[in-house]
Amino acid sequence: MRIRKTYLLLIFLFVFLFQVNASQVNIRILTTQIVNTFIFSPLDGTFSLYGDNKIINCDSTGVYQLSLDGDSITLKTVEKIIGKYSTIKIVGNEASAAFKLKCVLPQTKVHTYDDNLEVSVLSDKKQLLLINDVDTEKYIAAVVECESGKNVNIEYYKLQAILCRTYLLAHLNRHIQEGYEICDDVHCQAYLNRATEKNATLAVADTKGLVVVDNDLNLITAAFHSNCGGQTCNSQDVWAVSTSYLKSVKDTFCLNELNAKWQRTISLNEWNNYLQLKHKSIFNDTLKLIGATPFEQANGRPIYFIDKNLKIPLKNIRADFKLKSAYFSIVQVGDSIQFNGRGYGHGVGLCQQGAIRMSNLKYPYKDIIELYYKDVHVVNVSSLNYFKQE
């Protein structure tokens, strides 16, 4: 059965890819802020306002302040209070509608978004809940730009668009019990502003509907990180969950990039105190031996720091010392311990800096995906049901 599915994928998907109909996604925005008061202003187009599902007769191009007031929201302009409502919906009248938000309590920088905004009061009555109801592809373009930065090769934008779309669809109902689908924080995907980079928008349009699936036609966990330092990690070594596609691979493309190497120095006393604090039950008179014994990660990426009777997960050492990665060697230099590190991030899946380098060298996005994810296929999401029925 698996062979038949794979064969169909290779033949059918090259000649018959359906386009996904436009859809919306509900994102909680300003998730990390406790929002009490903010300013809404149009950036492009006009807007209709609804209070408790009834149209509010007001200026469609106006600037408004929305404030928490007990279990209600006070809506006002500079001149007057318009009213109090349980929920307020601000709906763009044109496909190009976009708006700006500026928090007053607390003070934040200006954020920009596309399409629509819904505002309500959280159940604790201590903050406002802001939900951006936005076209899915506009959201993906914004995430691509946020995750990739500006002025990146369009082939890499295409790659990132496919991964972001895959991640979105695999986690679409993560917050459904809270009244929205996803959040704007890294818990889901970073979403800070609408997309403004032309190539990011073009890349999303050129890859519309494309996602990555495994051999069983399931959406993959599209993990990525900044720099792997020359070798990615198995998913089970970082998250204790084994997959068929998140396997450790060698990567020479990222070795000369910004985050390929790093160094951190701490005192020998701090290192020994750490070992003693964390491992009292097995710690004895081995301080000098531990300090003097080098730890290397020359061949592959081990899971544990092992020395004498100690066995510590490297990801724990990374977290405790706030290191850039768990890919490091340890040497004693005088009365100090030196971490000589490689890479930045958890190391699972796509290495962003390696992938950007590959795109600059004219590798197509499909080849880049197949380097970092094993036994996967790029398919149009609308075709998945067809294959799953086979």
C-alpha cells in the first residue's frame, strides 16, 4: 500500500495539483502583552465596526481607542465616547484592508495587520483578547517574513512558506478551546506584523497550497532552527519523540555562517558548583578530575555529557547555562571552563542558515527540503484526501 501511495504521489502530483480555496485563520495577537487600552487606525482601505453584532454608525476611516472597562470595552474617538460593548468587530471593507495597532496600556511599538480584528474581554476581566481574522496566505507571508528576515533569496522564501503552511495546518486547532485557532508567539509561529517584503508575498503565492507530508501522507512536524553547526539532531534526542523524517544529517552549507561557532567561558568553581548542586547523590571527591577532563563532540552529536560517574543530558546543560546550542565541547583553560560551541537552536529539522546558503547556490526548494527531512513529499493539501482514499 505504501509503495502504491508513493508511486501515485510521484506521478499524479506533477500533473494535477488543485489550488486551495482562500480561507481565514484566527490568530490571537499581542499574546505576550496584558492589553488594557490600544489605538486602532486604518493603514489601507476602510472598516466597518460592529458592537455586540450590531453595526456601529461611525467613520469608516476613523482612529479609535478601545479600553477595558470592567466586563465591557469602551470605544471612543478623540472627541467622544461612542459606547460600551461586550465584543467589538472591526471588519475590512476591501481585500486590501490593513490596520495599525498601538498599545497604550502597556506601551508598545506599532504593529500592523491585514483584514479584520475582533476584541473581547478575557474571562478574568483583567485584559482584552485581540483576535486577527486574516486570510491564511497573508498570514503565512507574514510568518515567512518574520522567520526569514528581509532581502532573502525568493527560493528560500518559497521553502519557508511551505514549512510554515505545513506547521499551521498541523496545529490549526491548538487554541480552539480558548476561542481562537493559533497564537502569534513562538508557541505556534512568530507573527508580529503584516508582510511587506514583495518576494515573501510572491513566494507564498507561487507555492499556494503546498505542504510537506511523510510516507503515510501525514503532515510533518516542520521543525527548523537557526544553525545546526554542521549536523542536525534526531528528534528523539531532543524531544524524546521519534519520527521517520527528523533524522540527523550532515550539513556543510551552514559552516561559514554567522551562528556556526560560538564560545562561552565560566569559572571552574561555577562549573564544579553546578555539577555538585545538580548531582549531589553521585558527586564525590572528583572535582579536579572533572575539571581537567575535556569533553569533545567531534564525531556525531551525543545526547549526554559523560565523565566518571556523571551522565547529564546536554540539552539540560544548554538550558541551565543559556547556551546557544547543545552542540559543544568543554575544555579547561586555567581556572576557567570554556564551552566551544557550534550552531544555534535545538538542531532538529531544517537548518535555516544552511538552507539560505543552498538557495543562494541555486538549489531548488524541493532539494533543500529533501536534505533536511527524510522520506517526505511536497504535495498540494487539497490532493491529500484523494490519496488517502486510495
